[in-house]
Amino acid sequence: MLPLPSENGEGIIIMSTIQGPTTERQRHAILDVLRGLALMGIALANFPEFGLWTFLSSEEQMAMPTAHIDKMAHFLHYLLVDGKFYTTFSLLFGIGFSLILARHGRRLFVRRMLVLVGIGLLHLMFIWSGDILLLYAVGGLLLTLFVRLSDRVLMVVALSLILAPIGLDALTEFGDVDFSGPFYRLWWTIAGANGIYEDNFATWLRDAQSYREMFAFLEQGACERIWEFVDGHRLPKVVGLFMLGYLAGKHRLYARLQELPLRQLFWPLLLLALPLSLFYAWSAVSGHPWGRTVHSLLYAVSVIPMAVAYIIGVCIVYQSRRNAPLFRWIAAPGRMALTNYISQSLVGILLFYGLGFGLGTSFGLIHIELTALAVFFLQILLSRLWLRYFLFGPLEWLWRLLTYGRYFPIR
């Protein structure tokens, strides 16, 4: 039986030999806080798609009453939100792998990822085409191939994978190498077969009155999502971030915050990332005027450092105010991250699709983002209420049952 790490009252890792999922004693609250904040950022990133705003043409967006403030919100979205919380989740995923590896080894993690493949496929095909879980599951399985490397080699591989999209975009831009073209053509072939074209793409889900119509969109949307993954070179970036998170977890940085020079790292990192993020945001809202290679470079040198600065900033505040009610509130949805991620999709469908209230394309970006914050606040309340009576979120509990292959009480 492998020894497993747990945490004493002072946040110091101790050893235990109890098998099974992580218990309350073994949780590291800072990780739940960071997951909670990442969930808020994921809501801000995804709700413009739920609200169908991103599907509108620029002329339709500018015709909305909130167009001027939406323009500012769009820029701030790329400056402060886009990619930052996806990066945070990816790093936390890698930390989670290090914890599972310490407890049970690779076999259980592989089972966990195979279950996540199934959850991701169901989410992608039957609920929302913007799913990230499938990509995470595939990336997690690939991560297991690298854990025997030395820390130095793993760091080099991680940084190489994170920077790889720059070279791949250069091949596309200057070498006429079309990595994603076949997936793009497949996407529009399936869309056309379902009667979905550019002129009704933005309004299809708003006007859909049956799940059959919604599924027609999801069918082509799954192909669109694969095209997005290939065109954006998402897999190498994700695996690289997983590796960095794994290294942080392997050395238990989350449990040694007082030993780390967090303040000395925070300000130089922020002063580097913020100006570069301004260039990245301008490039994004302006349609990549410097080309996709420069845009990819700006992503690597701004988005990822900014995400790390967010993480360090939260850890600095947490060190001095770890008992603050705010952290306990934000940690609650973080303990139920899978449940809350899927429920954000369900709420988006209810609010914006024709199967629900059909509000899609009706609101500007600023109102959609305020709605996302309201949904996250509701998730905080419901998560705290749920965790008063249950040990796990409902999907977290199901994931554990399928992973471990045996029953665990939920309360």
C-alpha cells in the first residue's frame, strides 16, 4: 500500500496509509480557493458563447444598445480573462495528478482519465460544444508518459510544448502548412448537412424549439471544437501546463507557501505580463494585425505569466488571511469544480437557448458577463449549502465511484 500525503492543522504534509478518495483532513484549502476563482473566470470566458454574442457579426454587435461599453468589456476580457483561468485550471490539474500519483500511482490516474473521457464526450455531444474535459482527459493520459523524466528534463519539455504553437503557427503562416484545414471542411460539411450555414449560425440555438434541433447544432459543434483544438494547437499547450503543475505538486509548493519568495516573484511577473497582455488584447480585438505567429507569441509571454501572477497574488493574500470568510466561500464551488462546470453549461442552455428562455443574441457583452458573475455567486451559495450535508459534489461522487470501482458514501 502506498503512503499518501495528508495535511495537519498547520498545513504541513504528513503521511497516512488510508486508501480511497481525499478526505476533508487531507484537503489543501488553497487549491480549492484557486479552483473556485478559476471557475469564476471560466464562467466569464464561456458565457459570451452561451449568450451567442460571439457568434454575431461585428455589425450586429455594434448595433446593440451597449455597444460602446461592450467594446471596452471585450478588450478587458482579453486583457484580464481570456486564457488566464484555463491556464490556472490546467496547472491545478497537474497538481492533482501529483497527489493521485503519490497516493495510488499511475494506474488509478489512468482509470480516472478514462472516466473523464466519457464525461467529456457526453458533455461535448449532448450538452455543449465548448467542452474542455475531453481535451483535459487526453492530455492527462499523455502526461503519464513523462512522469519518469527528471525534473530538469520535464521542465524543458513543458516549456517546449507551451512554446510549440508559435512554431506551428509560423509553419501555417509562412510555410503554407494547413494543420486544421481537413477538420474545418468536415465541420462545415456536417453543418450544411444539418441545414446550418453562416446566415443562421448565430441564431440556430436561440430559435431551436426541440432537443433534436439543438443536437443538430451539437453534432456539427463537436467537429468545430476539434477544429479549434487543432487550429489553436491546444493539446501541446495543455500538456505543457499539466507538466508544470505536476512539478509544482511533486514539490508540494501549495503546502510550503511560507517558504516561497512569493512577493519577490509577484511584482516583476505582473510588471512583465500586464504590458504584454495589453498588446495581446489589442491583437485579439483587432483581428491579429501582426499575424497569427506574433499573436501566438504574445499569448505565450502574456497570458501564462499573467495567470501565474494571479495564482501568486491569491497565495500572498491567503497566507495572511486564510481564515477570511471570502476564502471559505470561494473554496466551496472549487470543491465541486466538475459539478459546477457542467452546471454552468446547463444554466447557459436554460437562459439563452430556445429550449429555455431563448435570450441568446438579445444582450450585449457587458450584460452577459454580469450574468456570468451572478451565476457564479449562485453556485457559491448552492455549493456551500450542498457541502453542509454531503462530502462530495454529485458529479465528483460519481467520478469517484467509477474510478475506484466501489461504493463510497456521499454523506
